[in-house]
Amino acid sequence: MEESQIVNLQSDELESNILESDELNCMNKHKNNKDDKDNGSARVILSFARRSARLDARLERAKERYSSQYLLNVEDSLGSLRVKSDLLVDSNWVAKNWGNSNPLIVEIGSGQGENIVAAAESNPNINFLALEVYDPGVAHTMLLAGKQGVENLRIAQVNAPDFLASCSNGVLKEVWTFFPDPWPKMRHHKRRIVQPSLADAVHNALIDKGVWRIATDIEDYALHVHEVMDEREDFENTGKLQVSLPIEHVGKGNAQDAKDLPHADFAESVRFEGRVLTNFERKGLEAGRKIHDLTYVAK
């Protein structure tokens, strides 16, 4: 999942591209008043910056060839990242789109698709859904899946919290959020995808003892996840490793001060064997960053 995998923009450029949901609706010429009412035009904080990117010829061909096979029609209108107001993700929806009743795993922010395509290829008896908002990532995921002949993968190009809010109780086996956008500036931490409201939606969507797997190579994001998740009564942190983290947050301007802050031990997990080593994760390791794996089981 890597929401930050597609584009690594300078922070000021990223900041200038931030859209809240009402701005997103205004940009979408196909939206009407009823859609705004049904989907909500309140200022919902988004965890991504809306960016457009031209597809190269290879990705354009992949999109044209494989969209009908892999891309689900769940957005409320052409070019929108909001889901249809009447979308209900339940067992019937799964059977309609995959043709079976196999367990479903969702990856939030699947990036270039390296991880979820490999997982789908290795687990043909499990259904996989990639949630990705960026065109290049969607097209590249199709390209990889098409080359491998993967049949148990689908892609939805919509806002992940919207999609999860449309899920019925117990429809998902697991949710994966690998290397989400860290939003390093302090004032942007509220945009991080892992939030109490998303945790509520994930818990509702998961089966009993279903799993939410999270990974990040940003120490401050790991602390953020612990703060959101560890005290919840509806999830259990099943990590057995003790990891020392600062107990105060830092931002882009003072990240170097983290080592001097008070620390405490937190429970984290060994690396998830079902996650392939993507180019994004490899670059983090080469830069000397520690990978934090966190595993939360729904009670």
C-alpha cells in the first residue's frame, strides 16, 4: 500500500495541491446537487493530495486493455473519487464481482501494485481488492496483474474511507495499509489515513478476528498508529516485539530531535511474510529507516 509511493513531491508543492472533499466536488463537473447531498459535501479531511499525471504509452495501453477486467465501477461519477451513494459491499457484491465467496482482503493505497499483485498470484483462493487513487498506480497494477494472468484481483479508484464506510459488517478478512503517506508536517498529521474514524470503519468491515496490518518506515507515524489503536477495546495489538519510540511527536522541521526526546516501549510485530519487498520499502531500508510492522486483530 503505499499511498506515498507514486509521487514524492516537495512539501510545498504537495501542500498547494491539497483538496478537501468540497473542493474535489467543485472540480468534478459531473457532480450534481443530489450527489453532493448523498455523499456529503462537508469538509472531510482527505489523506491524499489530488494530483493528475499523464500516463506513458505503456500504461495507457494497459489501462485500455485491462480496465474491463480489473477496474470496478464504484465511483459516483466520471472522474470522482467518491463512491456511489448506494454502494453496499457485502457478500452478494463480492460474489458479483469475483464470481465466488472466497475471503476478501483490501489494500488501502496499493501504489504501483507490486505487493497486492504478488499476494493475489500466490493466494488464488483469496480475493484481493486494491484501493488506489492515482492513475499511474492504477494502470501499473493492471499491467502487472495482466502480465501474470491474475484473476482474483480487482481495483477501485476511490477514497478508501468512503469505500470502507460502505462495507457491511464482517465482509473483509483483512485490511492492509502499507507505507501510507506520512504527512510529515505537524499541522498535516490530521491528514494521516490511520484515524479513529477509519479504525471504526475497518472494525465494522472485518470478520471476527480479522486483521488490520499496518507498516511504515516513519518512526513518528508508528507512534501515531500506537496512539490511535493501542487503547481501543475493539482491537488487540498482537505484536510481541518491544520497540522504543519517542513519546512526543516531531515534524518535518525538527525530526532530528526525536532521538533526544523521552522514549517508551511499544509492542510491534515481526515483518509480515505476506508482504513482498517493494522498491519503496527497499529504498527506505537503504536510507537507514526502520520498518515498523503493526498488527491489530478485531475483537
